[in-house]
Amino acid sequence: MLREQDLEAVLDELRRLRTRVPQLTGALAAGVDGLVVAHDTPGVDPDGLAALTAAALGVSVRVAEATGNGGFRELLVRGERGYVATYAAGRTAVLTLLAQDRVNVGRLHLEGRRSGARVGELLDAAEAEARSRPVERPARAVPPRTRTPRVLRTPTTETPTATDS
């Protein structure tokens, strides 16, 4: 779980990226599992985008491996009205950017790669710190021991029945 300050640092990076590349219409950091970490995606459902990114990532990773091109680094999709670019961000996350059709793709890649690396550093450091922190478990209220009365069973006497002869 990300602490508030870690989340704010990721959000700051997304905002700075959108300032550096004005043609961006959205930015999303998500885990490779499809869960949103942070987003600045006005008009786009971040949960749906994160899930679709995870699906596209799965296919992209397999294509890269099957062709012998190594591990996943980035994915670019060009639609009729713009681009969707996804960049590796550390060990367990990705950065997905939405851009207008008139974006300079070279600039998109340059800034996207830099921000992906920065987001990856932030998330990997937060994960390492979380692993090194002792697990805080809430104290459980232990109810006082109560004794339940024991029920003594007495042996039953066998009474002859009509079938016993």
C-alpha cells in the first residue's frame, strides 16, 4: 500500500509531464496487474484504462519475448484521433499516456521514457520501504477466559425392551 506522500510524488510527476508535453490529454500510473496507482485522466475512466493497459501489456510482453527482442519497454497505439503510449515503470508498474494526434511522437517518447523511469523509481523505492517496515498488526481484544460448566454424563442403565428376550 502506498503512503500518501508516495502517491503525491507520483501525481506530481504526472502533472509535470503534462506540463512538459501540452498535447497530452491524460496520464496514468498503474500496476502490471491492472490496478490504478495514480491518474490524471480527465474524461477517461482510470480503472478501465488500467485494466486495458494490463491486457495490452500481457500481449506486448509475449510478442517481445516470442520475437527474441527482450523484455517489454514500451507500446504505442495510434488511433484516428490520437495516441496511447505505455512505458515500463520499474519492476511492477507501467505509465500510460494519452496524447492528441498532433503530438510530436519523438517528444512523447523522450518525456514518456523519462517519466516512466521516475515513476518506476518512486514506486520501487516505496515498495522496498514497505517490505522493510515491520508489519503492524492491530491488537486483538482477547476475551477473558470463561469457564463453561462441564456436563457430567452418567452411564445409562440398559432397560430391557420388548425385542430383548
